[in-house]
Amino acid sequence: MPALHIHSMPQDLYSYLQKLAFAKNCSLDAQVIVLLSQFQQQEEKREQQARILADIYQSRTALPNKQCHWRRGNPLWLPAPTNRDFS
């Protein structure tokens, strides 16, 4: 793992991490690693959610090439009405 340049971070962040590490009874390096790990996990979760949404979008756009519309109160995609439906 590359060396952490903790002292080059903004002073307010450095101070916050020092207090957090002290409160959790761990070293500053360990606290930074924990926060970076949490950030990485959150980023991976966001990427996974984005992939899921992209898959849902792709599946919605891959519907058959029929005209469809949304009927109020009915959560299903139904074929667009034909002239027979109105006679």
C-alpha cells in the first residue's frame, strides 16, 4: 500500500481525524484507512446501483416495438388501444 500523506491534508480534516482516532482509541493512520475503506465500499455500492439502474433502463427500452401506453391505475404496460376499442 502506498504511504499515506496524512500531514498534507487540509488542517480541519486532519484535526477532525485526529479527534476521531483519539475517541476510537486507534492511530490516525488506522482511522484514515478505515475511512478510505468505507469510502471505497460506498463508491462500489453506488456503481453497483448505477449498473442495476442501467440494466433496468435497458430492459425497459428493449420492449417489443409495439406502441404501448400507460393506463391510469393499471401498473402493466398494455398495448395501445385500437379503433375497435372505441366503437
